[in-house]
Amino acid sequence: MTKYSVAQMREGYTQKKEWEKQFPVSYFIFRPLSFYLASFLTNFTNSPSATAYAGFFIGVSGSGLLFFSGTAGIWPGWGLLAFYALLDAADGNIARATKNVTYYGKFLDGTLGIIAEGLYLPCLAAGLYLDGTGSYITNGLPGLAPAGLVAAAFLALTGLLYSARIEAGYDYHAVQKEKAEGTFSGTLTAVIGSSRFRDNLVYRLFINLNAFNVQLLLLAAAALFRAVDIFILLLAAYYAVRFLVCAVYYLAQASRRLC
């Protein structure tokens, strides 16, 4: 078992450093902490897949605890989800430091991630439904039935999944077209560039609201201000808009680049 230092974890991060600058919460908080966690974990395993599975179990457990948020509060579940977010960054650090970046690892990380991150909002809403809108972490919006929060949470989940499917479908066919034309030059370890829209503040806000660690911080703030119901409704609205934006944007891109 090879022990990797924090410096080695940072060195491997060069691959995606420029891209992650678009996400300040990741860049300044979660990523730096994940270097230390990843280095510590290499005392026990050098496997990014094992780290990903451990993170998945912790993330699902955190969502499960949110099911009891109406009575137990959000903090036990929130804490596990925050630890999951660190592990999600740590498994990538380990993969890059150990030169074990694979297509399987990318698929595993993405699949486990969307399951773990997709569960938390429905579980949170279900917990509030069981407790009623009088929960101490909500303000009890007038006329909003507890079932409305559950419906909003599943609307958000639907928007998340459809948006991800549209993006993945476009990326897949774009790569296949480049391979057919002999112009594909991507590699697993290539430096990941930033979006050409990165200097647009609206775009930066739009993509950061989809970041799981940002949502965790917003959820914590919402709980402190008794506004978790508002948090759920706003996320539902965001993902409805995100789905529409992704559909229109990628259809337009496909008509130009994939024909």
C-alpha cells in the first residue's frame, strides 16, 4: 500500500484546476479539504473505486437520515452528506495521484453521484411531509400542503435527471462524430478547460446552483432561517428552468455541430 502525500494530491489536481475555478465553493473549501482526506485514506486503500463506494454508502445514509428531518432535524443527515461531498472529491484525487484514471472510474463516479445526490431532496421533503408543515425548519407557507413539498422535490429530481441525460447524450454523439471524422483528440488525463461562458455572472450562478456542495450550504442556511420549504420550492423552479435551458441550448448546438 503506497501512502500519498497532500502535495502529491495537489499535483494531480492540475488536470482540472482551471475548470474548477468556476465553482468557488469547490475550489476554495471542499477541494482543499479533500486533499487531506485523500492523503489520509491512502493509509487504507489506493482504490478510487473503493472510495467512491464508501462515499456512496455515506451519501445514501445521509439522505436516509433526512427522512427523519421533521423530528430529528437536518443536521445528522446534512453532516453525512457533507462528508460524502468530500469523499466525492477525494476519490478523484486518489485516481489522479495513483495514475488510475479510467473510463470505468468516471462512469462509476458519475452514476453513484447522481443517485446519491438525487436522493437527498425527495428524502428531505418526505421527512417534512411526515412531520407536517409546522416543522421547526420550515416557516409553513400559507396554503402549501406537505404533499406539495414532496411534489416539488420530485419535480427537481426529474429536471436534474432530464438535464443530465440531454447533456450526456449530446456529448456522446459529439465524440462519436469526431471519431468518425478522425478529429477526436480527447484523452482521459487531458487538462479540462473552462466554459467559454465562464465570465458571464448569470452563467456562473446558473451552473453553481447545480453543484451539490453549494446546495448543502444553501440548505444549512435555509434550516437556520426556518426556510427549508422555500429552499425546496426554489430548487424545483431552478431545475425546471435548467431542463428548458439545456433542451433549447443542446438542440441548437446539435443542429449546428452534429448534422
